[in-house]
Amino acid sequence: MKILISGALGHMGRAVAEQCAAEGLEVVGGVDVTAGEAGFPVVTSFEEAPEADVVIDFSKPAALDGLLAYVVKRHIPAVLATTGYTEEQLAAIDQASREAALFRSGNMSLGIALLRALSRKAAEVLGGGFDVEIVEAHHNRKVDAPSGTALMLYDAVKDAYGEPREAVCGRHGRDCRRQHQEIGIHSLRGGTVTGEHEVHFLGVSERIRISHSAENRSVFAAGAVRAAAFLLGKEPGLYSMDDVVGKL
């Protein structure tokens, strides 16, 4: 499997390269905002990128247009691990998935896939008598908030209820009394935190908390490489972690 890494010189891009080396996989090149060397050539444009079997992307939303043009033209798959896409960009991903196999997830961890499933199950069992709050923490360089993973958790809980549940990101003001039909999402930023997510179910006289902590970036790199291997030979379409690990 020949891999092209988008965002190759970033922290996650380097982690993916290390994971590929550990698994004996070939990285044929990388794309980043600046050219360079990372044990393989890194160019600044997908137009200069070499041929590959699959793309693994840990870059920024601004790189999406070039990436999609590259994979659609060559009909090769891509793992999209970047977060913070706009609605227009999500529509572009959906359109491109008609011509190439694309995998998109706000988090590449198997543990997060389990956290989503447990949160969905908890919402089904506990019902509407519990308030739900989601708390996420990341390092001080993270750009988007809430995290893509927090939004995935919100969707899992919301879908379990089968009724409108508004996402409220933080609270401020003179009257912030909680409304029943809302799910709070709160973002912490600081230090070198790799990623922490908690889903709180708060009821009368009892509280349930389900949590996940990532201790280093290797867990996300391993998940992305696993997703890349999963995509090889797949028909065009939009895939997710649920397709890799099964419906939990």
C-alpha cells in the first residue's frame, strides 16, 4: 500500500509516517503548506504529488479542494481525518464520494467508536429524564471548537432520542437556566492535552459519566492507517469508523 500524507509536516502527519514505518508501509510523498523532507518528499500542491494507492489527510479544511480533485481524477481512496469543515465542504465531500471511496471521521480512535456506541445506548436506556452535557479538552493549538469528536457524540445522543435536541456550546449571560431540549457542549483548551471527551447524563439523585482519554497521537495514526487499508478496493462511497469496526 503506497500512502500519500496530506499535512505531512504537522504533528499528526509525522505520527502517520511513524505508524507506516512501524507497519512496513511505503509513504511515497506528502503535501503541506511548505515543501521539505520527512524521509520522503513533501510538496506544496496536490498537482505536484506522486501517484499513490490512498491518501491520509490530517491537514486543514483549506486543503480540501486540492485533495478532492486529486482523488477524483485518479479514482483513489482517501481518509479524511481533518475536522472543522463547513457545510459547503461537507457537501463537496459527499459529491466526491460518488467517484472515489472516502472515509471521514472526526476521530480515528477505536475507543471513541465505543464511546459513541455507549453514549447512544445510555440515551436510549435512560430516556428523557436525564440531562446530557458533553465536555472535551484539547491542547492549546487546536483551532476548531467544539471538537469534531464532541459533535459526533452529540449526534449519537441526539439520534438516540429521536426528537430535536439543540446543541448549546457553552453558557453565558444573566439567565442561563438549562432547557430540557438541549445538549450542552463545552470546550477546554490548554497545555498539551491530546484529547479527552466526557458524556455526562445527569438525573435526579444520580449521574452517569462515560469518558475516553487519548494518551498520545499514535492511537489516531493507527486508526487512520487501519481505515486506509479498509478502503483499498472499496467502491466509491462515504465510509466511517462504524464501517471499519462494525455497528457496535
